[in-house]
Amino acid sequence: MSEHKKVVLATRNKGKVREMERLFAPLGWEIVSLDEFPDAPEVVEDGETFAANALKKAAIISAATGLPAIADDSGLEVDALGGRPGVYSARFAGEQASDEDNWKKLLEELKDTPNEKRTARFRCVLALVEPGKEPITASGSCEGAILREPAGSNGFGYDPVFFLPEQMCTMAQLAPERKNQISHRAKAMENLLAAIRGMGR
């Protein structure tokens, strides 16, 4: 597909915008951020799943701008906690919680959990909503385990306590370009791109 298409990314996160620009370069799409639409509404993420939140964000931003919109929702699923914090990952320790508050609460909840039962994954769902067309969603995940102490200073969120067995380090110890190759968001973006191509968009 060579058609030039302007697509708004439902985020003001410049890092995410740059990541998407690289991904969609082969399609010739122009990716713009919400910063170009100061009147766009703030979307309340109140869905019970990552897919519900991503679809809601993309649909509201597409309707507000009249353009195709891509949104993502992501978080951490810990097996010993029955999949929590899940969609509440960013506010696990409270609405105004910092990244450190969140991972400290996580370590506290897991303090009596043996190492072999500390498995977890980062999961990301991306949604593309285009006026007059069926929405497309794609997901990606990254398997790992929760450490007992943080390590590394790259990344954000739960990265310092999320250990990647295949890399023998935490997500926060990875170089950013390596993280962008193996992360849950990178996999979701690859899958979304494949779905878009498969549907001839």
C-alpha cells in the first residue's frame, strides 16, 4: 500500500510517536501526535481489559479528529497475583502513584512468593480505528519474572524489577534500542502492521 495517510496517535508521549513513525514508514503513513489537537478530549481508561481501553481511546480520538487513530494500552500481569496489576498497572499504588511506588507495592505483595512462582509478563494491545472501517487490534507480550530488588536505570514503570531470562538482565538494564526490538509494544506493533497489510489497508 503506497497511499499517503495521516494517522493520529492517541498519546502525547514523544517516544511512542517516534517509535510509531519508524514502524509505519514502509506504509508511507504520516504519524501525528495528540499535541497537534489541543482540543482533543482526555480519555478515561475505565475498561476491564487492555483491548477495551485501547479501542475506547482510538475511537474517541478518531471521532474528535476525523482521522484514523491508533491507541495502546499496556501493563504488567503477575501470575502469583492472578494477573494483577493488569489494567491498573499505572495506578497500582494509587491514582497519583510514582513508578517507584508501584513496583515497591508489587515487591511487598510478592515478598513471600518463592522465586519459581514469580513469573510475569508485560502485555500491550494496540487498536487502529478508521472512520467507516472495522477496527483492528493486535497484541504482544514479553515473558519474564519479578526480582526481589530493582536493577538498572533505563526504561520506566516496572522495568527495574522485571527480569528477562533470555537477556539475563532486567528490562531497565537493556539498551533502549534493544528494548524496542523485544518489548511487548514492539511485538504488538509488528502484529498490527501485519494485520493492516493483511487487510489491504
